Amino acid sequence: MTNLIIILLSAVFINNYVLSKFLGICPFLGVSKKLGSAVGMSLAVIFVMLIATAVTWPIQKYLLDPKDLGYLQTIVFILVIAALVQLVEIVLKRYVPSLHKSLGVYLPLITTNCAVLGVTILNISENYTFLEAMVNSLGSGLGFMLAMVMFSGVRSTIEGSDIPESFRGLPITLIAAAITSLSFMGFGGVIENLFS
Amino acid sequence: MKELLKPIIVLASICLVVTAMLAYVNQITQSVIIKAEEQAAAAARSEVLPDAEKFEKLDISGMPEGVNEIYKASNDAGYVVQVHTKGYGGDIKIICGVGPDGRVKGVKTLSHSETTGVGTKAVDNNSGYRDKFVGKDKQGALAVDTITGATISSTAYKKAVAIALDACKMAGEVKA
Amino acid sequence: MRTLNNFTKGIIRENPVLVLVLGTCPTLATSTSVINALGMGVAATVVLLFSNILISALRKVIPDKVRIPCYIVLIAGLVTAVQMLVKAYAPALNDSLGIYLPLIVVNCIILGRAEMFASKNKVLASALDGLGMGIGFTLALFLMASVREIFGNGTFCGMEIPFLVDNKISIMTMAPGGFLVFGLLIACVNKFGRHKPKKTDFGCEGCPQADVCGKVCANDTKEAVKDD
């Protein structure tokens, strides 16, 4: 149990996908302008990460590994994720239109989001059990959400300030991201010592 | 009908061709990868137990949990054990050379996923932490100071060394 | 002349990283040391070159409906092949690039060039475009990695630099340093670039994948315009 909590907390705070592993930077910079879109995008990412892990983990362990086809990992995973995203969109549209309305637009963005492919590959390479893999995916998704939501707040503050011309737009956003990431490094020792 | 079939056929044939190409590349590189991995493993073994001339892999059942492989030096210079323990970010894999007196000759981290700047203070091969274990027995290894702020990583590292020492003790008793 | 232009535009004028702002994830993640950056750059360039050639050659065969899955399969196949070759002949590089090697698949530069250029142009032009973009990507990575390695680790390609090696700014090689250096580099490009930055903000409107990935950003932009 402690093990699972450590995985969850470190995925959220320490190995934060956006701020320390640099995965999913595009949506982090692109969709974090408005709090609403930031939350919507993150929810869609958490959702897809969980489903993708639930599907790719068994595929790797019970299909690719026994047949010695580990080298097909990348190609199989990306196709599965792409197909899943399509499927989820169709199912949501048909049966849960309200959810589709809020998440739908973000779903197609996720196919080529490296955070999702990243989490599925890392779950395998870290040798996680199925439960650990699911917890890690949840944590990674939550970490993504935390970074997105926090950062959308930071950005709304930036919008209203007077910035030197060369720094307007992306550069100042990146520098703000650097400071946000710096603040996350403070978590470094905390969780490591929580359970020892 | 043609409109419906064509995309399916094209996509399927592209998948087929790509998979065939990958199978071919895999066939070529597989042996090279295995050879390179073996070379790296052999180099790591001689690094932690320089006195050994040749290694022979032992196959002993009932090894402590975490032991991946154990090798015996052919000239009785000791044993080399490959161990993994759960660190903070994932598995820490180390290789540990143990002399015939049951004391550590050398330790090396093979792979880890600890946090840069925190856990790496313990597991990084250049951090100097591994030198603290040289010459220690199990009691001594477990008494090495943990690193402040990297308790889980250094505890896992110490545990791995202790497991390696246990494994050698067992192997010595079995006299394979 | 126009053919040559396909090659040179990617290097500076339309540099994929510093001007088009694509492929930010690998840029930030693998620029911790010069060797890593060059390895990543070369690997991505090889994939980009071959994916552009293949997609351009197959552009008449691939039906419009399934083009994205087809591109993804081709790119993933190439990436896996490159990954196996790196594993076999440069295992140290494989260890240090780790997860970012398979993640070349989702590098938006590659899918972006496939969709924007290779699917509409002849094979030679696409090959040159791919090569140019790849070199531009490598160059930007090299630039970032140089700054980060020299100041963060006091070394360049592993060679120690006197004075700096005793006064490391370790944060440069860590995550925040990546964002910081990237932000400063883009600010420099804005300041000294011959073209004034057209885009005032980062968003999907500048991304060649905007069509592929949906309308979310278009909506965002519209709202932003309304707000103004």
C-alpha cells in the first residue's frame, strides 16, 4: 500500500510529467491560457492515460512478450492509443453527450501527446505490476492537471503585465514555466522522507 | 464498395510492410545488441572484482529475493552478484563484487530511475557513495550513513549490497 | 533555386524549434549535454528524412481518409528501426536518451512535415525539406545543449572548461534550466531575427498539426480575439 502511495505522490509531484520530464509540453504551453480549457484538457488526458494503460499493459505482457515481439512496442502502442481515442470519442458522443461536449474537442489532440505514449512505455520499462501501472498513470495525469491549472493562473497574471518586446509571448511563458518548475523541485526531498 | 475497401487495404498493407521491415532489422541487430550487452556486463563484472580472471555463472536455487545473477570467479577471487531493489523512482540495479573473505570489493550501479539531484546522490556512480561500501561486511554495509534527503534511495542501495553479501554467503556454503 | 530553398529554409528562417516552436518536448529533455543533443538530433533527422521520402512517394496511394494512421505507422516503423540500430551500435546513447528515443514518434516536427509538406510535394523536394528541418532541429538542440552543458556542468562535449567547472550552475542541467534557456534563446531570436515575430503567442494556430488535432485552439483564439 505504501508502495502505491509513493508511486502516486511521486508521479504527481516529483517526476511531474510536464515540469520535470518535459512530456506534454505542447498542450502545456498551448492550452493553458484559459482555466476552463486547461481543466478540460487535463481531464481528457487523465481519462485517456488510464484507458491506454489498461489496454497496453496486458498487450505487452500477454501478447508481445511471450511471442518475443517486444520491438513492435512503439508501433503497437501508438496505434492502440490512436484507435482508443477515436473509439472513446465515438462512444462518448453516442452515450454520454454531456461529457463529450466538455471533453470532445480535446480528445483528438491527445493522440500525438507524448505524455500518453510516454506513460504507457514507462509503465512497461519500470516493470510495474498492473495495479502499480494504473496508479502511476493516474498520478501522472493528476500531475499534468496540477501543472496545467497552476500554470493557467500564472499566465493570466503575465497577460496583464508590461513585458519587454522580445520577451512577449512564448519567451516569458517559458521563463514562467522555469520558475514553476523550480518551485516543484522543492518537493524533491519531502515525499522521499515521508515514508522512511 | 471500392471507396470503402481501398483505405482498409492500403493501411493494412502498409502495416504489413512496416512490420516485415522491422522483423528484418530486428533479426540483424538482435545478435549485436545481445553481444554489446554481454560485453558491458563483462566489463562491469571485472570493474567490481578486478582480481578475477574469468567468471562462471552459478545456478543456485533459493537465492535471496532480488538476486538476478551470481557469478563465481574461476581463480577463487570471490563472487559477483547482480541485484535489484525497489528504489524511489523504480528498480535500482547494482552489481557487487565480494571477495573470498565475504567483504565488498566494489559496487556499481547498472541502472536506476532516481530523481536527479536527490536520489542520484546515492546511486550515481560518480557520487562517491559506492566507495563507502568497499571492505565492508553485511553489518558494516547496513551501518553506512544514509544520505540526507535521499533516504529511500540510499536505503535501497544498502539493502541491495546486503542482499548481494547474503547471496555470496549462501553460494559459499553450497560450494557449487 | 527553389529546390535549394526547400533545404535551407528549415535551417534558419523556418527553424522548426526556434521559429516554428515544434518538438519542444525532446528539445527541453535531451539538451542536458551536447552529446545527447547531437544523438537526438541525428536520430530525428534520419527519421524525418526517410518519413518525408516515403510519405511523398506514397502520397498518391494513401487515401485521404486514413492518411494520419498511415503516416503514424510509417513513422513509428522508422523510429523503431532507428531505436534498434542505436541500441546495437551506440548502447550508451540509448541509455542516456531512454524514453525520448521511442517518443520521436510523437515529435510534432515529423508528423507536421508529413502533413504540411511531404504529402503535397515531389520526392526530391520532400527529402531536402526533411533534411533541412532535421539539421535545423539538430542545430537548435546543439545550441541549447551547449549553453546548458557549459554553464550547468562546466564541460563541453565532456571536456572540462577551467573556472566554469569549479563554478557550476547545476540548475541549468535540471528541468528549470531547460525552460529558462529555451525562453532566453527564443527571446534572442525575436530580438535579433531579421523577421519580426509574427506570432505574438504560442498556440495551435502556428502549428501545422492544427488541422489534425482539432478545433480547440481555434476556439481559444477566437475567444481571445473577442476578449480584445
